[in-house]
Amino acid sequence: MLRQSLIVIIASLGLQSLMYAQTPEEKEILKTFSNQKTVVYKTVDGQELDMIIFYPDAAKMKAKNPWMMHVHGGGWAGGSKYKVLKKAFLGTLKSLLENGVVCATIQYRLARGNSNAYDSAVDAKDAARFLLENAKQYKLDKKNYGIWGGSAGGHLSLVTALGKNSDFKGDSDLSRCNPKFKCIVSYFPFTSCVYPDIRPNSIFEDGELFVRLLGAPLSEKPELARLLSPTELLKKNSLPILLIHGDKDTTLPIVNSTYMMEVAKQKKADVELLTIKNAGHSFNGKNISPSIEELNDYATKFILSHIK
């Protein structure tokens, strides 16, 4: 039995490593960033979770620099920290570095086996806690920082920043730091487990994906469903949020973002939506408007207005 357990553990770790591996294209893009380092921010269940920290040119660096933390997408059960190199984010990543903003992109536990999206959000919280705990070492400002991500990462970015730190307790060694982000940019996110009208014509239509998200059917986890619903976490005094969503998205339709805008209006929260016409999920499509370059620029300006 012990041998079988070890085989299962090794196989599981091998699968995780494979899923986190770079594609050849990502490897080539990564080479263009000269000032970067990979750092392990915590170990959980025998698994090391790390992040890549991208630094601006030395001439633009200070002792304390504003920073952004990227949370990748991939349906909660896939993807990797290299997603930040995709077209939806790469332009903003480069622009932020050019403007003296440090950027970190994190790996987290995927919603597989005994883990679910709550664990993913806890890891994202802990990644931010780690950066705050070691701010001096990594030359980071303890006040001016934000979070961004797309799809599942857009959802997790919202949950990470809007959720109470006490509801997402993680590594006890990092518990002294409680993140207070200055802004969120969330691309084509999932926004509510509890509002059924956003499910039709999406990946949540048949309800099966909730088992991955919550670790059980929706009916069995109502409290956790609310905890993982950005619209339920939103308050009048919540930090500024920019949603960016394609109007032709059939994976997570734009109703996710328009519904969050309705909730924001009711709660008088600071949320805005940039709609990308003719764009599907990940902004795929022809003749999208605004263009990838324009939306990347819009996101950059939004971020800089809140952390610099």
C-alpha cells in the first residue's frame, strides 16, 4: 500500500510538472526578458509553488517599486504562470515594466484531486503575502500594488483581492501580512456561482464544472459558492476594478461582466467594463475593437493610475 501511495504521489507530481511546463513559444518569449527570477513562495502538500518576478531595467528601478501580480487562467484545472506571455497580457506586461512596475506571475494549486478553486485563491493570497513579507529583498512597495488575470485567473484575481484575508488563511509563516490591493484588472472572468442567469451558453451550463470549482456539487457547498463569487464579495468601498470582456465570448459570456456591473451599480462600487467587439474568449476573433494593442494600453493606463 505504501509503495502504491508513493507511485500515485510521484505520478501526480509528474503530471503537475508537465502541466506547468513551458511551450517552445513561451520559452522563446521568456528569453526576451533579461531581468527576471523564479522564486518558490511556499510548499504545500509536498508541492513547491513558485512565481516568476520580472524587473524593469536597472535605470528604472528604485528601492521600493510598485508591482502587479498576475494569476493565470486555464479552467482552474490547467494553465501555468507562463500564460502572462499570451497576447491578451504580454503588451501590458511589457508596458508596465517600461513604466517601472515590477510584475510577478504565480503558479498555484490546480483544481484537481483534493484541491479546488478555494485552494487556488488561498495560494494567490499567500503569493501576495510572500511578496509583502519579503518586500525589501525584492524591492517592492508595500502599499502600491495590484492584481490581474484572465478567465479562471480573472475570477481568482477578483476573489483574491475582494475576499477577506481571514476567509482565505494559508501558510502560517505568511499570516502576518494581509494584502490590500490598489486595483484589479480582470479579463473575461467568471463572476458568480449563485446567479444562475450567467450559466446558459457557457462552460457552466450543465453544472458539472462546479464540482471542479467547489470540490462538490453546487447544492452541497452554498457557503463556499458565495465565498468564490466576486459579485457577492463586492462592496461600496471595494478597490477599483476594470473588467475587459469580448462580446462574442462563448466560454464565459460577457453577461458575467455585465451582471457584475449591475451589482456594482447597486452597491455603488467602483467597477468599469471595457467591451471588446467581435472578440471571443481570450480576445480571439477577426477585426476585434478595440485591438489587442489598444486594450493592453487601456489596461496599462488603468493600472498606472492606481499604483503609481
